[in-house]
Amino acid sequence: MPKYTEQEQEVINVHNVFWEALANRDIDLRFSCCSENVTFIGTGLHEKAANKAEYRIMNEKGVNQFPEPFQIDFIWTNISMFHKQAVVTCEVIWKQSINGKISSELVRSTTLLNYEEDAWKIVHVHGSVPDYRLAEGEYMTTEKILLRNRELEQKVFERTQELGKSLAELKATQSQLIQSEKMASLGELTAGIAHEIQNPLNFVNNFSEVNVELVAELKLELEKGDIAEAIAIADDIAINEGKILQHGKRADSIVKGMLQHSRSSNGINEPTDINALADEYLRLSYHGLRAKDKSFNADFKTEFDASMPKINIIPQDIGRVLLNLINNAFYVVAERQKNLSGLEETYKPSVTIITKNLGDRIEISVMDNGNGIPEEIRNKIFQPFFTTKPTGEGTGLGLSLSYDIVKAHGGELKVESLSGEGTTFVITLPNLNIR
Amino acid sequence: MRILIVDDERDIQTLFEQRFRKEIKNNELVLAFAYSGEEALKYLDEKEQHAILILSDINMPGMSGLDLLSNIKQKYHRPPPLVMMITAYGDEENYNTAMKLGADDFLTKPLDFNQLKEKIKNIHHD
Ligand SMILES: Nc1ncnc2c1ncn2[C@@H]1O[C@H](COP(=O)(O)OP(=O)(O)OP(=O)(O)O)[C@@H](O)[C@H]1O
Ligand SMILES: [Mg+2]
């Protein structure tokens, strides 16, 4: 679409010829555009012309003073059409070489044209300097504006770079924090693991010692010729060997589980026994907290759906989610117990894990009977770094990481909480084997 | 002499029965087992004062060994059974709490059975 109507274009043409003629020092051409009654008001205090003759004299003086042609650049032009009348407003940059120096100036002009007989003629010109004022009485020249713009651009560029750097630093710090959160939860786990591993190792050692004694006794009985007793002892030795093997394997699988946890999220999807996973992390969490705080004690229960199918998940990732949720749950029930009022002496801290097979999906719920999550923070708990725990006790990353992990598994993490009754976090995971 | 052993690890039974094989065979000792604090209390309710010595783990889900200890010491007087506490973490805090609650002795895992046998013998001779 053309910028101007045909009529508008005619007006613009006259207007532009008028200004370019001045730049080219062509006074005759310039005044051929003007009406006989043209008037002029300029930027200077006494720059006024009441008629064409006065205006022309003014222009001729100027041309004599600065004979070099100008260069003019129109920055913008605006036109308003009335009946046989038009107003053109524009801003131009004048570039002029004075004594070998380029000086440029921003000028605004408002030009009134009338349609006289068969042509558009300029009847009034009003020049002014745009009010990009710095301080009272001081105006900015185009040079200064351009310079200022360049400075601003440079500043924007520097700021952008700084911001980019801060963003990169923030990201690095965040991933460091996430890493240290992983390490912290590994540390908590290690305490639990130490306890879990100590028991089977004790059995391995104890049963081995018993067997050494039993072999000596077995020899004695054989020397005595008491075959029946010898066989009884041999049976016990066999049972004990079975126990040694069983507890050795138990320790083995705990260590393997620990390695899996530390290998973190480069894990792969594998069909996983959800009940066994939940049970494992419940015990690890419990013993981890016990190792940290000897006075800690809470009841924990499981209500596992026996029909739970194997679900395709990254077990150590969902394990981390469970660990976070269970740690949070044990924390709140322990807190509630510490701050019991006299009325609640019968309070029993308790954490329950419930699994449900719902066909195309499964549910794992971590339920506690703590004080619940206050209404006003319920929409904040999944935000990274949100924590109500004292400094050093919580990073506030537990739930946000958990949320991300569950989302990455195509599942959902939801919370239900009743003030004074407790909180239940529900993980829902799709069972992709059923379609 | 009857000893009640309280631990959530079931294989404790096999281990004790083997370790005290001769004593059991010679009718010097009778061993009873409970797998939680709650179960132990139930056992004591039913056969009050039958057990002379109670050996209890501290670290158990549900009622902890320390809860069991304070329960026993408050409930069973004249003469209360001896209670020895066993824990995986041989730390001051548990030791002090157990002593405050009236524990008669304190053992750490892994159990030294020879030491335990000595202690049991001494109870016999008192
Ligand atoms: N079971 C719960 N009952 C009541 N409030 C909870 C429960 N779980 C989480 N919250 C609230 O949500 C906040 C955020 O939990 P989140 O697990 O993200 O971080 P955190 O536990 O504070 O710290 P971190 O897990 O990093 O150690 C907690 O500080 C607590 O206020
Ligand atoms: Mg947490």
C-alpha cells in the first residue's frame, strides 16, 4: 500500500522541494513553492518574516554567509489534509560543514500549504528546535543525541553481558546446590546404610564363630562315637552356613543400592518392584534419622497393594523422591512430638506408606500425622529453595526436585493436608504396560 | 533361668540358640524371644516375673528398647527383672538414657558372647 494518497503525495513533493532547495542554495526554486502571502517564524528570537520579500531576504543572507550546500535527512514526516489546506510536520537533521567541521542540528518545521488556483503553495513556515532539553536553556544537538544513543547502546550491551554472566553463575550455583543436596541426602543415607549393613555383618561374624566352635564339637562327638549328636551338630552347621550366605547377600545388596543412589540421574528405566523400593527407602530414612538424632522415634507402617505390578521407572530417582517425602514426614511428626501441649499426651508420631494398583497407573502415598501444611504456604512448597526449616537443616530443594523427577516420569505429585491432622503426598505414576 | 531376648531381627533366635547350645541342653538356661517392644510387654504380662533377665535391642521400629525399659522398670516391682540394653550405636546418649531409666547393663553390637556368658554366670552366683 502506498504511504500517501495521490493528493498527499503532491503536497509532500512541494514541501520537500522547498526544503531541498534551501539545502542546495537554490533560492529561486525555493520561493517558487511559496504563496505571495507566505509568513515565517524561525527558531531564533528575531527570525520572523511577514511576507515573501522579507522571507527571501533572510534566506539570501544566510546563503551568503554559508555558501556550502547543506545535507538534509528527513527523520519523519507527518501530513494532515483539510479542504484545500494541508499541514506538514517534519523533523530533519541539517548537516553542514563550517570551517571544515561537520556540525549537525535537529530541526522541526511545521509548514502550512494552501491549494491556490492549480497548485499547492506554502503559506506559513514555522521552524523550531525539538525540545530534547538537557537542562534549562540547554539543548542537545543531533551529534549529542547520537553520541548519547551510542553510549546508551554500549551500556545496554555491557549490562546484557553482565546479566548473562550472572545468569551463568546462578545456573552454576544452582546446579552445585542441587549436587550438594544430592550429596547431603547421600550422607543421610550413609548413616542409615551403616546401620543396615552392621546387622547383617554381625550375623555373618557371629554365625562364622559359632561354626568354628561347632566343628570342634563335631570332632569330639565323632571321637566319642555319638553319631546321632554328630549329625545334629552337622545339621546346625549347615543351617548356619545358610544364614552366613543370606546375610552376606543382604549386605551386598545394600552396598549395591547405595552405589546406585550415588550414581544418580544417569540411571535407566527398569521394571521395578514399587513395594520393595518403598520399603527399602522407608528403612533407610528411618535409620538415617535415628543415626543423626538418637532421641528420634516414630512408628512406621506400610499398607502395600499385593497386586502391584512392576513399573518402568528409574529406581534411584523415584527412590530419591520417596526419601525426600519420607524424611519430610518423619521430620514433621518428630517436630510435633517435641512441641506437644499437655492436651495431646497420647500423640503417637506415625508415618504410613500406602501403595495402590489402579490399573493404568499406580499410586504411592506417604502419609504423616504431623501438624499439616499451613494454608498460606501450600502453594509455595514445591518452589526451589522454599523451606521453613532452620538454616542448615533444609535446602528447600527436596520437593522441587521430587516434583521434577515425578514429572519426568510422566506422573504427578500431589499433596493433601489438614491442619492439625497431617499431610499426605501422593505420587501417581503411569503403568505403561497397560494401554 | 529364663532369658527374654528382644530384637526385630529374627535370626537372633537361631544365633542365641546356637551360642547357648550347651546351656540349653543342660537345662541351665531357657531362652524366649520377642520381635518388638510391644511383643515383649505382652510376653511379660502373660508370664509375669518368669524371665529373670531381659536382653533388649534399642533400635527397633515402633516401641524402642528404651521405651520398653522404662515400661518394665515402672511396672514390674519386687523384684524387677534385670534388663540389659543392646544397641548398634555404642554412644554416650543412649547409654546415659538407658542408665537413667534403670538399665542393669549395657552391651554393644556386635555382641561378645563370651562376655555375655560371664555376666549371666555372675547373675547365677548372686
Ligand atoms: N509432610 C509435611 N508436612 C508439613 N510440611 C511439609 C511437609 N513436607 C514438606 N513440608 C513443607 O514444605 C517445605 C519444603 O519442603 P522441601 O522438602 O522442598 O524442603 P525442606 O524439607 O525444607 O528441605 P530439604 O528437603 O532440602 O532438606 C518444608 O520446609 C515444609 O515447610
Ligand atoms: Mg525435604
